[in-house]
Amino acid sequence: MSDLYEEDIVQWSERQAELLRRRASGERVNEDEIDWANVAEEIEDVGKSEVRGVRSHLLMALLHDLKAEAWPRSREVPHWRAEARLHRDQARDDYVASMASKIDVAKLYRQAVRGDAGHDRRSAPGSRASHLSRDARGNAGTSTR
């Protein structure tokens, strides 16, 4: 069963879900078909992914707020503030209390100040490092102040 896990995660997950549902309903299933080690790993990864998502939203909110503070005269400020609000709202919607010990807001702030959104590519998909080292026109160097 682990071969299928390595070759086709979608088919593997569908098969494992089917087996677990059948087992939960009281039906007898071949226990050897359940890939317990990988099922446990995948369940754990779901939680880690949720935490990464909230971290990413918080980091992006901080980055957008910091850009708005750094370049207050930029015509992009309303857009940056709106983006920050959207990311905070999404983080709030996805947040659960058990994440508190797994999210270091001070570390996220330090990353945002450095413009280090790409520090952990998994936590900020599609982001570019050095957001804050660019002015409102996207040019490196001087700010628009």
C-alpha cells in the first residue's frame, strides 16, 4: 500500500478513506490494506498545513501594513490596507486556539520587517522576498516619501 502512496497520493487517499469509513461502520476490512503509518502522517500534516496557512496570512497582513506605513503617500496605500484586512480576516477565520503555541507573532513581525516573506516558501506561497526594499512603483532603492 505504501507503493501507491508514493506513486499516486490521490488514489491512495481515496482508497484509505474508503477503508476507514467501512471499518468505522463496523464492516470487517483487511487491516493489512490500511496504511496506518502514512494515514497518521497525513492526518498530522493537515494540522501543520492549517498552521502554515494562518502564519502566511498573518505575515502577509504585516507586510502590507508595513508597506503602507513606510510609503504613506503612495497611491497603493488603500490597496495595501485592504489586502492587510483581507489577510487578517482570513487568519481570524482559520485560527483555532490550539495554534497559539505554534505561531510566533514576534518572529512573523521580524520576517515582515526584513521583507522576508519567502523565508519559508511553504508558509508564504508565491511570495517574493524583499517586499519592503522596493518602493511603491516596484523599484529597488529609494522610498516615495
